[in-house]
Amino acid sequence: CSNYPRRSNRRRTTTTDVTLLTHPAAERLEDRFLLSAGDLDPSYGIGGRITTQGAPGDASMAQQTNGRIVLGSSNDGDFVLIRYNEDGSLDTTFDHDGRLTTDFPNYNANTSVVATKPDNGIIAASSAGNVFLLACYLEDGSLDKRFGGTGLVTVDFGNSVNNEYIYVASIIIQPDEKIVISGSSVVNGFTHAMLARD
């Protein structure tokens, strides 16, 4: 008999908890904040998914301040950029059809990485041999000729990597708008981190 009240109290506590969880107000909060977590956004593309035919693989992406998404990659040695609106549609104000290809004279770019500037300009970086390749674009996708005179700049590591290949990894734009590119190279059997700031 001395144990009965404790068992009864536990039953009442459990019953109260279940009642709170099944209260209509609690269900609405759960629907809003818990059940939607991880769900695809039906307003984006088709059912939260986007497929772009002909887009190269191994892409990186960055978001502009206006919410548009820039995808960066390379194809046949050229820089490739694709820009999407917030709803996932191709942004036709970007080089007329949302897609942009840039030839870097005398170099075959491999996988590219992208970053965006506060004015919605775009910096794309790649590598070829022992050289970092940089391209700077205005918001509409045209090359920004204030950058190196043509919009295209190379950073040659030369003998510092024994002329081994450099592989670009990432790019950031610092608060003072300096550009930092990182990559790696294998020199004499050892992997080296490679960084350059423009």
C-alpha cells in the first residue's frame, strides 16, 4: 500500500505529458517548426529540385546579396558560370540565358570555384599547371576590365612548386575586397598548401 501513491503519481504525470503533446496548439507548433525541417521547398524549381541540362560537374556555388545563386565550374578548359534566380529558374539577365563561358587564353582551366563581391560582382578561380587563374565579372556577367585590365589575371608559382600542378580549392573575398585563393600541390612527395592574395 505504501507504494501505491508513487505509482499513481507516475501515471498522472505520463497522462499529462501525452495530453500536452496532443493538444491542437502544440500540434500546430510542431507542424510549423519540427515536421517541416528537412523537407524540400516546393516553391524552388520543381518540388525543391533543379536539373540543368549540359551543366558541367564538380561545381562550386556562391550566393549574391540579391539572393541569386552562381554556380562555377569548367568545361573543355573554359570557365563556366550559371546563375539562378531565387526561385531556381535560370537568370536570363546573366549573359542573356543564365549561362556564361569564358576562354582563358593560353590556359586550360580545370575545376573552378566562385565567390561573390558586395556589389554582386563575381570572382572565379581555377588553375592550370602551376598557375592560378582568376576572372572577375560584373553583375551582368561581362568581364570587369578594372581587374588586371582585361578581367583576367594569372598568379604563377613558378619554381616554388617545381613546376608541379596546382589544384585550386577555394576562394574568399576579405572585407577590404582583397581576394585570397587557396589550393594544393604535391612537391617532392609532400603535399603543400598554396595561397595567394590579390
